[in-house]
Amino acid sequence: MDSEQISENGQIEEMAWSPALTREPRGMTSSCGCCSDSPVQPVHILPGRVSMSAVPSFAYLGLNSSDDVIREGSPFTDVSVNNPCLLVWRAYGLRIRSIEKKDYGFFDESGCYMVLKVNEDRTCSINVWQGRKATRTDTIEKMSRELDEHIHKAAIFTREMQGHETDFFLRNFPEGVVYVDIKGKGKMNKTAKKLYIIKGRKYAVASMGEINPDELDPSSVILLDGYPRMYLWMGQRTDTVTRVKAIQLTKRLRACQRNGRAHIVVIDDNDTENNATFLKKLQNTKKFHSSLSDRGLQDGSSTTSSNVINLHRVTGQRVLYDMPFATSVPLHQRFLVSTESFLLDRGPCLPLFIWVGAKAQEQDYFDAITRARKFAEHLSYPAWLPLCRVMEAREPVCFKYFFRTWKELLMTKPFASHRYSIASIEHGQFSQWEPGAVPSSATHKASEDDLELTTDGSTEMFRVDHATLATLATQCREPGVFNSSDCYVILHRPSSDPQLNSNFTIFYWLGRRSSAETQSTALALSMNLSSKLDNAVVIRALDGHEPRSLLTIFDRSIVELEIQGDGVDVQMYCVREWAESGMRVHQVPPSASSLNSSAAFVLIAPNRSILWYGKFTGGLVREFAKNMLAFLDSSRMYTYEAITEGGEADDFWGIIGPQQPYPEEFIDVVLPRRTARLSCCNRRLNGTLQLEEIDSFTQEDLCESEIFILDTFDQVFLWCGNALDDHTKKTLLPNLLQDYLDCDPAQRNSSEVQLWIVMQGKEPKIFYQHFPFWDRDGYTGQDVYQLTRKALRQENARIKIFCQEKRDSSTDDEDMTSDACTPVQSANRVRHNVLRAFGSSRGRATQKLAPGRRSSSLNGCFRSIHTA
């Protein structure tokens, strides 16, 4: 061995470093790609376990270093799925080099990188990233495939390009991503001024660029790294979450590039004087090197149109022959076959997914990205389009939401579909699992609202009468009676004593025959009532799709009348089970086609009352039908006739019409509960809805001045911050759900989804249980932003900076020290000016004085300064 030796205990140990080991082979270039003019050389690897502590600053960008150790062999020897970790390599000619952990998140625009993330559950993801100035290299392609084989197929494999990264890549660097650019092989000048444009809400991305001072983007953050101070300009339309993320990213830049010795000055849009001084400094930005892509940073907020989603079956690399069209929306999980591969095309602006079945061939896994690239090139999609490979039974949440039906599959038994050698058999054991058709109880249980309401409280029921609420006398122990042509507002107090509990719940019930104007009025009146009752929770209840909690406050029974008046001769009511032993009674047309074998029917004729029992009804339904007859017409509670299905006489059909076929059971569409997704929504200037999905969301992502949508597929929560003005609520909330579902690729209907309107500080358990942790004051708002700035000023006070600047620039810096100057620093500045003035006035006479006399004379002057 060249650089290893065998120890006494049989372990391989590395020998001392030798300069001969760092000699580059002849013909190797320093560029990221492979040079076609250079002779073919063997691939040399910098293994991931080699210590990079001796590498100088910015060596992570791929610069030459005499401390590098080059050895032949695989760099992934120490990589194991049993050890959660994050590893980053960069391609350098025919080699790849590992990066120090402190340099994670910094990417050279002329380089290609490979990122491996091993999670706690042993699932892995591989991300291949390419800078905008880099050319595609075969080295990174070969090494990424070798790494994929070593870990036995990553659950997610993506190919990214600068400025258009997906959340699969950005989530590996929660502190942010910084694009840097270095010309040549020299080091970056630490005192050089740099300009960054910071964008991104969940994951901040900073790119070096060139800005026109007259055309500043109010939705972005600008960082001017002017040594020894870093000026952070906040756009007027930037939210507080983005501002806090920008400050955190700037602090990391200060720690990595300035060794922590720089002051950060934050400039808000309301700082008029500092804004003018900052714009004056931007006049010199034209001499900075522009590294911002012409297309700009990718805007992660977008609305998905379901009209461009297509599914293709993939069997090879020929697009016209091996990638035929399979189906379009709505998509179902049954379309995906475990022995094949499928490509999910969403258009030229959104990531391209390729799904590989668990029983597909080996070549389908490793050629998936290549086939997706061929497909994108055939359709003339942009070169920066992200390509994502996902595996069966390991699909991400965003992929599942494109399918209307999805059943989670559990791993039932291991299977070995490939052959392994004696040396690699330990990696093959239990490395692949066959997905079985075992539904997951966590995601396929029936839709439940989980709102704990009881009948012990008090309930008030109002009917929407034009623009007012008409009070209805309602007792909690009696069933709620609704008319399908009206809308109602129900106010429930958990406790009869208002002083004991103030957690009100408001339902607004919309009849299916009511007008759209009446439904909008019901929502507006409910929101006004909520604001008067300390932001109570508002829940929408549709006719025929009432939530379980509404049935609870009405003693688990609801009566819906479709026709009212004395002119109706025959009335027919359907009594059926609803929402776990609850009962729902609704009026139906008196016809034989309205019958159902799974329900009981109450038939009231002028001189006759009949109870018809279906063959699939139980004793509970039949007993409730008797009680409903007494509720509807108490005079006939002892004179009714009971008829079971199949025993009808001719006079029965004479009342409801001739015998017709009818269903045997009810078909209720119940959407499954899925993993929650959080999106921030607002309106663009042209009126369209703008959605920005928040990956790996926490409570800190909720901003008090915005509206968020929490989607669990069967329920949609609209969260409103306390700082949101009433005009925004009135303009956004009425049509927000419908606009959101119009962009849904699963094509869900509004009647299938439960709508909740939740206010900040009054969130029920069903809402905050989807967050990893919850605190009463865990939101991000103006208070958090001001506390972050206060902590930043305290950090600036502890940092001493030394620089020699020109007189014209020092004057501007003194005017922009709102976040950097302290009383102690002001006294030190005065002390420095006095020393300079005192020495110039005394001349050589001052220098001839004894040190003791000179210090004593100056100390008296300093005492007077501090006293003043």
C-alpha cells in the first residue's frame, strides 16, 4: 500500500503524509468538467474520512492544496446507512473531494457537488448540484451512481441546478445556502466588498449580484458586505420570517468569511436617513462582479395547474417509443405498477418526477435520471429543470398529493431480488422490503374532526335573514332542524357559565338550495361574530356533510327539511346512521327511487303513517325512526304501520308511486387523512392566488400578518394572524378555499373537504397537533424580529473591528451605526479623535514628554470627556 500500513492488531492505519502523494497526474485540469483534450488518466479519489483541518480558507471550493491526500479506492467505504449523517463532495477534474462541515451550504458557481443525507430511519437522499457556470461532468455522474449502489438505492435522488433548487436539496442546509464565485486559483480577498441578494422564506438563498439602486426589489433582502461592516437592507414587502432568516444567514456569513469580526447594520424601509446613505453606497456596486443568474432565483411560490399533469410509462431512453402516455388527471395509485417505472410530467417550470417500482429491474433505478433528462430535452424543457427519482413505498408527501387515491403500504417481508457476493451479502440482507397491501391506520382512518364538544354547554342557533341573524329557540337536547333553502349560524359555549370558559365555537351551515349571496353573508356574519367573541373558531358545515362535532352538540342527530308548508300531501323522510352512531334525517321526494336498503323511512300521508325498514337497518335506526315520527307528528305516534323491505302491499306503492329500482347502500365519499402540508398564501397584483409551500414546517413559520393554509387532504384550515387587517380577510377568505382547490391536482371537490377558520392564539388541538411542538408565544412576528435585532446589537457591542478606511466612506459608516454603535464605542471614538488632535497640536513637544507626564495630561482630558 502507498499510504497505508498494517498495525499489530491487524487494522489498517494511515501513514504519515508525503508530498509525493499530492502530485497530480499529467494532463489533469483544474476545471469542474472533464477535458476532452487531456489524456485519459486513472480516477483519483479524496476519501470522505480524510481530515481537512489543514486545508486553508475557501479550500472547500475545490482549490489546489498541498495538504490533500489522493488515494485510489472508493471514497464511500465509511459511509453507512446505520449512521445518520450529512456528507458533501465536490467534483474536481477526475476526482471528488469531501468538504468540511463548517463549510456546508457554500457552493461555488463553477463547481458540481454531491450531497448525501442519511436520516434516522435509515432512508437516504442523494442530491447532485451544478453551478450555473459549471459544465456537466462525467465524474459527478459516475460517483453519484457508485454512491447510489453503495447505499442500495437512495429513496430520493435529485439533479439540481443553481437558482432552481428543490426543497429536497435545500432542507439539507437549514441555515441557508450561499453562492460564491472565485476567479482563478487564488483565495478570496477578505476585505473585498461583496453584494448578495437574499431570497427564500423557509430556506434563505444568497447570491452575489449587481443591483440598480433605482430599481430595488421590495420583496427581497440585499446584503452589502462592505468590510468591516455588513449592511442588511430589508425590502418593504418582505415578511418578518424572511427578515429573521436573512439575519441568521448574514451572521453565518460573518462567522465563515469575516472570522466573526464584522458589525451587521440592519436597515428597514422606515429608516429614511439610513436608506439614503445605503443607496449612496450602492452607487459603487457596478464594479462588483455579477454572479446573479439572468433568470434569477427560483420563486418557490407557484400554483399547480392540474391541466398539464401527465403520467408516462417509461421502459427505455427513446422518448417516442419507450415513454408512451399512460393517463392524466385525476391520477390514482393503482396506475403505478411495481414492476415498471413512470414519469410524472407537470410542465416546463416544475420538477420532473420519475417513479420506480419496488420490483423494477436494476437498470431502471440507475438510468431513471438519464431517462428523465432525455424526456425533458425532447420537449425542449429548460436545462435547469429539477429531476427527481422516487422509489415505491418511500414517496415524499408532495408526490402523494398529486394522486386522488393513495393507500399507504407497510413493509411486510424482506425479499432479495438481486444477487450479492460474499463480501457484500451483509449489505443485501434486509436492504429491500416488499411493500404489502397493508393499509396504515394512521392515514386511512375515517375523517374525524377531533373537536371535543359535549352537550353540557349552551347552544344558540341563528338563521341568516338578509344581512342579519334571526334568533331561533333551540334547546341543546333537541335535534337541530334545518331548511335546505336557508343558511344558519350556530354558536356553542362549552360551559353554560360564560365566566368559566370562553372558548366559543361557531358553525355556519349552508343549505344546498341556498343562494351564493346568502352563503357569503353567512360567512361574513360568522367572522363578525368571531371577532366579537375573542376570535372564536369558525367551522363550515355543508348540507349533507356535517362534521361530527356539530352532531354532538345536537345530541348526535340532525333533521333537514327540504319542503315546508301545508300544501304538501305526502312527506317522506330518510333516517340513516351518520358519523359513528349518529343519526341524520333528511326529507326526500316521495318516490320509490328514494328508498334505500340501508335506511328507514317515515312516510306521512293525509290519513296514514308508515315506517318502512330496509333489510340492512339495525335496531338503533328503527327505534330512532319511531321517535322521529313522534317528533314530526305526535298525533300519529301510536297509529303507524311498520313495513319491512319485501313485504310491501299494493297500497304502499300507490302512495309513493310505482315500484322502481333503488340502491341497497349509501355511497359516501370520505377522503382519507394524510400528512399535513402548510402553505403561505397571498394575492398577486393581477389578482391570482400565490401559494408558497413550507417544507418541514414549525410554529415559527406562522407569521402574524399573513394567511396560511394547513391541508390534511380531508380538512383545510385557514389560519389568520392577529396583525391581518379586516379588509384582507374580507377579500381573501370568501373565495380562498375554492381558489385553492382549483389548483389541486387531485381534483377534490369543495363539498368533500371540511373548512376551518382558525385565528392566532385560539388554535384547537386538531390544528396544532400537526406541528412538532407548540408554544403559546412561538409565532414569528414583529416582536420576534425586534428581539433578533436587539440580540444583534448586543453581539455588535462585543465585536471590536479595526480598519483603515477613507475619510469619505467613514463619514457614511458613522451615520449607519444604529445597530452597531454603543456608548462605549462612541467614547472610544472620541478618545481616538482627541489623541490624534492632541498629538498634532502639541507636535514634537508632546513626543518629548515622559510617558508618565504624557499619560497624566491626557487622562485629565478624558475625564472631562466622560463627565460631559
